Amino acid sequence: MNEGNTGFWVSAFFVVWGLLWMYLVVLHKRQRSLEDRVAKCERRD
């Protein structure tokens, strides 16, 4: 790995990490809302 590409790899790593973090946060929120929906359906019955 030459020094010229180090900055590129670091920025690429942070971009991928940020996307992964956002994906996990969105997935967690979606799962929680889905569980709330299931709970509401169970309460109705």
C-alpha cells in the first residue's frame, strides 16, 4: 500500500462505516415499528 492511496483508503473506510451505521440504525427503527404493529394487532384480537 503506497502513501498516495492511504488517504483514499481511510476516506473509503469511513464512508463504508458511516453507511453501515446508518443502515443498522434504520433497520433497528424499522424492526421496532414492526414490533409495535404486531403488538397492536395482538391487542385487537
